[in-house]
Amino acid sequence: MKKLLVYLTLLIGIFSFAQSGAKIEFKEETINYGEVEKGKDNGIRIFEFTNTGDAPLVIKNAKSSCGCTVPEWPKEPIAPGGKGQIKVQYNMNPGPISKTITIETNATNKENGMIPLRIKGTVVVKEEVSPLLKKKTFPNS
């Protein structure tokens, strides 16, 4: 009976220890820009998160998969229950968007505290046709 009590105490201690610490929960981990027009969209999107743990959340770093996407993150610890934002700005190069921003934290609910955030979509360039240009038509066409 004593052995069972010791094992139960150890198990409870292990589970309660594993559940403590900072925890990060994002509102969404992928943002779809959809089809956006170059020059009419600034490329800025916001990833919102909450610290659902019982310790301060520290975002140590945020880096993009390329230089065309610039992340900004809070440098101060986020208190338990506190909210924060990761601001991402894509440079709006025409073509498909498929980028990953890797967030490095002290969150215990993510493997090694790493969170991959993704942006996707397509940037298009709309050609403007001048109303002064006449449409060419050919007889018998």
C-alpha cells in the first residue's frame, strides 16, 4: 500500500509539474491574404495570442523564412492571462505568398517552445487601361 501511495504521489507531482509554466494560444496560426492588389494593400497582418499558462510568457525571437516578411513582437514578458500580438509585414511582391514565421518562446505547450506561423495568398498587379485608348476593331470581324 505504501508503494502505491508513493507511485501515486510521484505521478501527481509529474503531471502537475508538466502542466505549469507559460502557455501560448494563437487566435489563428495561418493568415490567408487571399488575392490582394499590389499598391492597395500594405501587407500588414496581425497574429493575436494569449498566455494561458501560470507563468510569464517570453517571446525570445521571431524570424521569417525570407527577408520579404518582417515580424515585430513584444519584447516584454506577457503576464498569465495577458494578450499580445505578432505583427507581420509582407513586401507585396507580385505572385503567390507562402511564408513561415518561426516564433521562439518559453511556452511549455509547444514543442521546444517553437511555433510556426504562416501567411499565404496571392499578390496581383492590375493593369489599368486608359479610357483614352480606343479599342481597335476591324471590319468584317
